[in-house]
Amino acid sequence: MSNTPEDASKRTWLIASTCAGVVGAGFTAVPFVSSFQPSERAKAAGAPVEVDISALRPGEKLTVEWRGKPVWIMKRTPEQLASLGKHESQLADPKSVRTAFPTPDYAKNQARSIKPDVFVAVGICSHLGCSPSDKLQAGPQPSLPDDWQGGFLCPCHGSTFDLAGRVFANKPAPDNLEVPPHMYLSDTRLLIGEDKKA
């Protein structure tokens, strides 16, 4: 094997191009490998959400996002609370005993809430994942029974829910609206996504 200047030049170019290729591959791999790390937005999507409910008045509802889902927080009026006992025989699961969407123990009551007047639920129908619309006014309305006490109507297939998110019987939705884990940090601050102190 000869060691001509031409061979040495080829060897130098081969070593230089190999080194450049390795460095280039390293720079290319860094963003690719870092793409496996969850983004800050993805991390935040699973984190608990703190909500100030001090401005929420009786009869009003606000929506926040937790884990990419709409979470409803509604302050019910005394009349709305009283309506919850008027139609239990018409509900599919009035005591929230089904386990497809397990209800936390602190919400296994008629109001399905920690505090009777404040209702917290994931605003997604248990049928096909549509978002029910507010039908909070009592009385006859299109697509609702004449003795309607107020609640929510899923426009996709007609499932109806009362003001505690309990589904009426003989509707497409198989289960009540989900009550997410939540807790009170104070009288006016809710934490959605966590229900016990770490």
C-alpha cells in the first residue's frame, strides 16, 4: 500500500467529511430526541387548575379547561337545588353508583357536589363526547319535556341531564356527567384536578 500525497489527501477528506457527518447527525438528533419530552403546554394540560369563583353569582356558570376538557362550575340557586328532588324516578342513575365515570365519594349525594350550591362537572356527554348546551330555564321548551326543571341538553342525540349532571333514563348517554376531582382551597378558590393535599 503506497503512501502517496494523493492517498493522504483522500484520507484527510474522508476523515474530515466523517467528522462533519457525525457532528451534523448530533445536531440533527438533539431536536429529535428532545421532541420525546412533553412540552410545557402538555405538562400544564395535566396540572390542576386553580379557579377564583368569588364573582360567580347564583344561576351563573363558568367554564375552565382542565386536561383539554371543558369543566363547568355552576352556582345553583335555591330553586335549582330544590328541583333536584322532583325527578329522581326519571333518572338513569340518581345515586351515581355506575362506575364508567366514577363519582368521587364527596359528590355521591343528590347535588353531586361538595357544597350543595356549587356544581363542578366535565361538560362532555358520556355518549359520544359532544358538549351539552345549557337549558337552565325551567318549563316547556323545544326538545325538552313539559315538566323540565332545568339542566343540560346534548344537541347531538338528545340526551338530557339535570342540574346535577344526572342523565335521564332512556337516553343515548349511558352515564351521568363526570365530576372531576376537586377541592376548595378557600371559600372562593377551587382546585380542579386534585382532591386531597399532597
